Amino acid sequence: MNERKLSLLMDFYELTMANGYYMDHKADQIAVFDVFFRSIPDQGGYAVFAGLEQVIDYIKNLSFSDEEISYLKSKQVFHESFLSYLKTFKFTSDVYAMKEGTPIFPHEPILVVRGPIIECQLIETMILLTINHQSLIATKAARIVHAAQGRAVLEFGARRAHGYDASIYGARAAYISGAIGSSNTYVDYMYQIPAIGTMAHSYIQSYDSEYDAFKAYALTYPKNTVLLVDTYNTLKQGIPNAIKIHQDILEPMGCRLKGIRLDSGDLTYLTKEARKMLDQHGLHDVKITVSNSLDEYLIKELIHQGAQIDAFGVGERLVTARSEAVFGGVFKLAAVEKDGEIIPKIKISENVQKTTTPGFKQVYRFYDKDGMAEADVMTLFDEVIDSNIPYHLFDPNFPWKSKMIEDYTVEALLKPIFISGELVYRIPSLEEVRTYAKQEHQKLWPEVIRLENPHEYYVDLSQKLWDLKQDMIKKHKK
């Protein structure tokens, strides 16, 4: 929330390490840290980057108040000179990041911090929790929107989210990936994400009859009458009463019933029957919305079965990413600088997936002649790819799998956000982010975005970076 000060929202070891760097005269050691993730939620083919605006806001406002310094002093583990440093703290590092809404893939840097190691350490936790959460929900929402095949998706998870921040920023992330609105009024107030909702079963139960409840609602909202029709008996009472309300109340006022909503039962059968009944009374334009623990797989199956649904209200399985509730982004040291020289660093593991890629890096995305994304290539930051020259792509784990590509365009994905602590990036509006996300999603091949057994998108290394990584692995394995 905007009124809160979140400077101390960090793992305690960030502070103990920072204190250690300061006391060992390493605070000004220039370091490069990568933010990346290792696997795509739900075994999907791609993820969606989100949360950059909140990271920027956090960094811009990072400072330590007298009250916070007093608290840290009370822990009796921090040196007075370190606390004095925090009291006058000013962010001076460089930050590079992909644009919000960019499709992202495992192991490639999605955000890079370069600056004094003490600064990098202090912002680690907040960067990760922000990006991990919003990227997780944006990814889940993208899958759900894709499964809906052009039908509207509404984010309905406010009351099931893991706290109010998760509800607010989850709705924001879902909107980036194509949800058209949210049940959460606050996100309309805060981000102009359309707040959507009509009535609950309790509203209908509070009246003597369902018809009376529908009538009261229609008289209150004649131009936006959407009725919940499954409180008692959907086909024998709910839909007939909705039709009668249209005929008795709305039509004489020159208005029309806008929609009905179903929240239980056999949604395929009920929506088919509802559509027949509505159409028989000339209500072809009345929209049918369904909710009830939906996710991308249930939506796909409902459409496959021929359910007559115009919009899906998706709650807890979207806002909590229930099927896989951890994004898994990490913040790893990739290089340090000494006397102006970049010294790459690597973490080696028996688990190949956990061996990091060293160096200060850039990520290039290759597009074919039709503008479709073909592969990403990680390079050292000073490498430049000339799209006028054929380029050799190869699998970094199986380098004999390779091909030469021509007639392509290429884009450097990591954009400067902060340089020497100064914000140099124009923060786009949420609508701009949403439009960009849709455009970039359309550049992915259908085989990459399908829900099950997607094609693995290629994330390769430049020859120079691959050679560096292999040399460092051999060196540290001796």
C-alpha cells in the first residue's frame, strides 16, 4: 500500500551481509546480480514478466528512518558506522530489466542490478517477492485467457487471495495478461482496472422470493441488470424469473436484460439449456457468465464440451495460482568488478539446472521474417548482434544441436531502468503494459503457448558466453 514504508521488508541476512561488507571495507565493491527463474509454472511453455513498476517505486523511495535505525540498533548486531551509512543511504546502482508483459523463459536474466554490492544485497528480497508474485499471477492469467479462446475473463479472487496485497497486485498482474476486470473495487480506484460485480446469493435470499429480488435489482440497475440464477433451481426458477423480469420490468422501461451468471452445477448442461431458453424469448444478446473454482483446464474442457459461455469469473485458482503457487525467481551473483575489469562469477552444482551462467549479460530475442519469436540468446553485455549477418544458434546443453538463421530481426530485451541511481526509464501506463503483453504474446508460436506438452522455446548462449562458462566450469571442477 502506498502509505506504508517498506524499507525493512527484507530477509534479515541481507542486513547482516551488508553490515559484514561494510565492516570489511567491501561496501563499494561493484557487483552484478541476475534475477532469473529456473522452471515455468504448470510445466508451461512460457511465463510473463510483471511487477517492474512496483520494483521501481520501491527503489526510488528506499531510505531508512530514525525509527528504523533505532530498531536495527536494538538488535545489537550492527556496527554504529553501518547504521550511520543506512541513515544517509542513497541508491547509486544501475538496473536493467525487460519490459513488463514480456514473455520470459528459464535461466535468462529478466532483471540485472549492477552497483555497490551492499546496495544490491539490500534490495534483493523486495525485488524477488515483487517479481515472483506478479509474474506468477500474470503467467497463470495468460494461460487462462488463452484457454478462454476470446471469451472474457474476470478476476474474481479478492476474498481468497493471500492477503490484501496479493489481491491488489494479483488483480494488476491478471489485467496485464488479458483479464478484462476484477471484483476488487480498490484496483479500479488505484489502477483503473474495471471493477465488476452484481449480486450474491444472500441478496436473493434476503427477499421473499427470487422474483422479488430480481425485480428490486432490475429497478435499481435497469441498464446493467445481470442476475444470479442458481440460488434455488436454475432451469425451473432462475432463468424463467430472469426472462420474466426482462418482459415485466426492463422491456417496458426501454431496457434489456444484460446477462445471467451461474455459480454452481453442471455448467455445460446448464449453459446450453439457458441459451436455448433465452434465445426462445428473443434474448440472443444476453450474456452468460460462469464462475465456480475455474482454471485453464476446466475452461478448456467446458468449451470443448460446447458450453454456451460468454465470460468466465475466475477466483482462487487464478489469484493464488493454486496449481503451482511458487514462481521460483532467484537473485544470483554473476560478476564483480575490480579496477574496471569485469570478473565473472559462477555457482556450480551437480544439478545442471542450478549451475549459473557467469558474467554481465544481455538477452537478445530473435524474430523470423514474419515477426514470430524464434529464440533468445544470452550474450555478454558488450556483445552486439548484427541482424545483417547470419547467426549460429546452438543448444547450450547439447551444442551439436544447432542451426544457422538468416533473414531475422533482433532486439535487446534488457533496458536501462536506473543508471547511477537515477531513473532513466519512462514507466508505461498499465494500459500500455497490457497492450504490449498482448502484442508479444501474439509473437509466440501456438506450439509454445499450448497448455499441455508445449514446445520448449530456445534460450541459447552466444559462443563467447558459452566458452566462458565452459572454461569456468573446468577451472572450478579441477
